[in-house]
Amino acid sequence: MPFLAYVGFFLVLPSVIIGIGAFLNADNAFTLDNFRNLSRSYVFKATIDTTVISAITALLGASLGAILAYAIVTGSPNGLLRRLTVSASGVLAQFGGVTLAFAFIASIGSAGFVYLFAKAHGFDYYAHGIWLFDIPGLDLVYLYFQIPLMVLVFLPALDGIKPQWREAAESLGGNTWHYWRHVAGPLLFPAFLGAVLLLFANAFSAYATANALINQGQPVLAQQIAGAMSSEVGAFEPGFAKAIAIEMIIIVTLVTILYSLLQRRTARWL
Amino acid sequence: MAVAARSIHQTRRIKLQVFRYVVFALAAIFFLVPLGAMIEFSTRANNGSRTLEYWQSIPKYPDLTDAIFASLQLALITSIAMLVLLVPTMVWVRLKLPRLSRIVEFICLLPLTIPAIVLVVGLFPMYLWLNTNLSDSILTLAFAYVVLVLPYCYRAIDAGLGAIDVKTLSEAARSLGANWFDVIWRVIVPNISNAILNATLLSVALVLGEYTIANNLLYNNLQVELVHLGRDNAGVSVAVAVASLLFAFVLLVAIAFIGGRPRRVRPEAVTTVGIGPTAGSPR
């Protein structure tokens, strides 16, 4: 079948190239040096930084997204507001890369109207340096697609919560806190945790947004791969690029497997 | 007693409404300000007045217009190649090889778990070979883009095929003397036209927004050129970004509109494989 041939050529073959190439040195001889090089300080730092960025934006994005999803779900199920926010989330969750970076530069960047306005009113939020082009900026920008993604994945779980459960809790004498602590909280927790993992993987794989936003330095692991692959920065190390790629795949795969396990747990009740 | 209970419910409802509108207002600010800012930025003159100068000077950058044209061509080629590859295969698997359906689904959703930057690492040596032995045209990027759009299009088409009775339709057509090409082209395709349109619009939106693969394979597509230009003339760059965003937005609204029509959809196709909806989108 042409389909299998095509996929074999453009999906499986690249994977094989990565899998084999990671164990080859410049002379095509077997080596483990590429993996040893993963302990280089700048790659190690990028791994930690990317993990921290992904974790922060996943947790913050999931929390804020859950609040937004709750605000949506407590409204009318067929209301205009709900349809509007859900379609907007669908669009914004896909919104990333260069345009997103531009949007933030144009708004809160040092020439953006939000900054000019804030500065004119005595609030210079870049007084200690322009953090937009650094890791804090990346955190903020990532939230722009993390929150809508959370709304999309968490809404079905919230929809599964039945109002009867709250009535049952109340008829047994429970107050709002009891309800959230003993009924809704435990039911929603696996779904929430699963969503956090999904958001983590989403941020961890991101490249375009970071690269469009940050010119100096390569704080994100994906940028390190790009750097090792092209000779633009430093040395041309194709084997090393493949080793970082494998590190990335392993982390993303682990997170994804955990996510699907939690999905199954969620499906039991909601 | 009853009165007290009612007033508790009433205050709770008012509190909830206040909470909801505060949340919606904050969300609207966070999500709309950056979008509005781009329009503001692309129409701001140096002295602070409004100008359309940046928008008007878009055609004066040949690199930019070339990149726009290349990205549009790529979107077209990718969509057609994706449809030619995917639709017959999925119909065939449904009819003749149902045992393979899980494998095909797995393969199609695989690109979601592979970050685009990782795929590039594997594609890099292949494109080196391709460039020297076949062609170094930017249009060769379409090979990689078909893989990129595969999961999204698979889901769209799978939903479409799930909503019709492929088996009965094709058996009816076959018994009336149609060959397999006719079955697919004249019976199946018209019946899943919504799904096909959906898949096409999705792949166009994805290809126009693609940056990672093009940038690292050293091709100048629209997004790559936007970043280059952004370092020289931010105003023009942001103007084009707004334009491309509006275009993608129109496409996505079209999808939402098509998707909003009632139809039967098998939900399990999306949920059984535990891969997130957008883990591999082009950012």
C-alpha cells in the first residue's frame, strides 16, 4: 500500500535514523559519547530549565484553565457564552509559534502599548531588565496556549459531575467545603493530574514560540537540538542532536503513558 | 426554614454569577489584548499617529512575497497529497482489513507524540540527500508536512467515515458495476465531503503556521521569513502576522461552522488512544 510505503519513508525512517545515529560518532563508528555529552552543563541546564518551564506552565495553566472551565460549565449548557469560549479555546490552543511571540512583543514588549501605558503611569515592569525575552516571558507566553488546552480537556470531566451528587452531599449535611473536599475533588483529581501531564508534554515539545521570542541563548531543550543539528551555533554534532532528541522522546513518552493511565482512571467515574 | 434555605441558595447563585463574570472578564483581557496589540502595533506610525504604511509596503519585500507564495503552494500540495494518501487507505482498511485499523490509527496518531523538532533531526540527513539527488525546492517540504498533518486529518476523516455506512454503500456501488476508483471518488468522497473539507482546512492552517521544520531544514517559508523580517522591520512583519492569523482564523471558524452541523460521530475513535489532542501542534 502506498500509505505504508509513505509513512515508512517519512515517519519510520527518520525515527530509525535518530535511533541509530545517536550511537554513531563523526566517523560512523559505534560510540556512547553522544549520551555522555548529555551531561554537558549547558544541555543539563536546558533540560532542567525546560522541565521547570513546562511544569510551571502546566500547573498554572491547568489551575487557571480549570477555573475558566468551571466558570463555563456553571453557565447554560447551550448558551452563547459557552459556545463562544469553547470555540475560542479550540482556536487559541492551536495558536502558537511566531505569531504568538509577536503578539506578546507587540503588547507587553518594550514598544508595546501596554508597557508604554504602564510606564507613563509610573509602573515600569522592565525596571529590572526585559524579562519578556527570558524564561519568565516564556512562562507567560506559554500560558496563552496552555489555558485554552486545559479548558478543552477538562470541560468533559466537569460535565461529568452530576448536580445530584451535590444535592446528596447537602442532604447528608455537608457544606460546600465538604462537597469539594470529599466528593468533587477526589473525582476530578485524576482528570486534573492527567491534564497537567498533557500540558507538560505540550510545553516540553514547544520550539517555535521559544525560538521566535528568544534570540540570545538557547534556554529550551528543543533549541539545543536545533543548535547541535545545524552548524549555526557552535559545532555541527549530528549524533549529539539525535541523543538529545532521544532524551526528549523518552521524557515525552513517559509523560504520555502516565497521562493515558490517568485517563483510564478518570473514565471510571466521569 | 424554607425561606432561610432559599436565601442561602440565592446568595450562592449571585456569588457564582459574580465569580463567573470576573473570570470571563480576566480571560478576555489576557487573550484579547495581545491580539489587539498586534493590530495596534502594525498601524502605529513613529510619531504615534495611525498609518497603513506597513500594510501597504508588504508587496515591496520580494523575500516575503516569495515566502507567502511558497507557503500557499505547500498548503495546497500537502492537502492534496494527504487526501490522496489517506482517504483510499482508510476506506480500504475499513472494508477489507479491519484488523489493520488499530495499526493504521496508531501510525496516524504517532506524530502527535513525536515533537516536530525531533522529527526534523531524523529528516535532516534525508533532506540533505534529497537536495543533492532530487530537488532543493522548498516544495519538497510537503513530504514532511503530510506526516505533520496526518493525526488531525486522520481524526477528521475517521469521524466522517464513522458517520456513514461505508460497507453498504460500497457493496451497492460494486453490485451496480462500479470499479474501486468509482466507489471512492463517486460514492464515498461525496458522502464524507464535510470531513474532507474539515481535514483540508486543518492542514492548510497547520502548514501556513509551520515554523520548526522549515527553519531547521533551512527553508524560508512564511513563518521563517516573518522572524527574519521581524528583526529588520517589525511593523511589516507584525502586519503580515496579523493577516496570516486572520486567514487561519477564517479557516478555523469555517471548521467550527462545518463541525457544528449535526451528524453521527463515533466518539471512541478519538478517545481510545491515550494521546492528547494537540501535543504535536506546530509551536
